[in-house]
Amino acid sequence: MLLGKSRRSMAQSAAAIAGHETDPCPLDHPLIGTRLTCGEWLLFCGVHDLMHLEQLHDLLNRGARG
């Protein structure tokens, strides 16, 4: 399951950045055009997954209503 794979990846990333959550990450966020901290990137990934899950849920609900 892809969600499980994403969760495992996020858990590994969280372990890797433990103690460095407030350190700047060398990547610019493509939408806000600024650098996030390591912890902010991790939170963003979680929110990003949730947004896609909500989109899928909405599509399934629309399909069920016909």
C-alpha cells in the first residue's frame, strides 16, 4: 500500500532529523519560494499526503452518488 510506504518513509525521515528539526533544509519550497526547516518539510509531507487522501475520498464519494 502506497500510504504505508509513505508513512514508513516519513518515520525514517523523522528519525534521521531528530534533534535537527529547526535546522534549515537546503531546498526551496516550490510554492512559497522560501526554505523550510527540516521539521517543516516533514510536516508539509504529512499534510500533502492528507490533502491527496481527501481528494481521493471526495472522488469516491462523487462516484458513489453517481
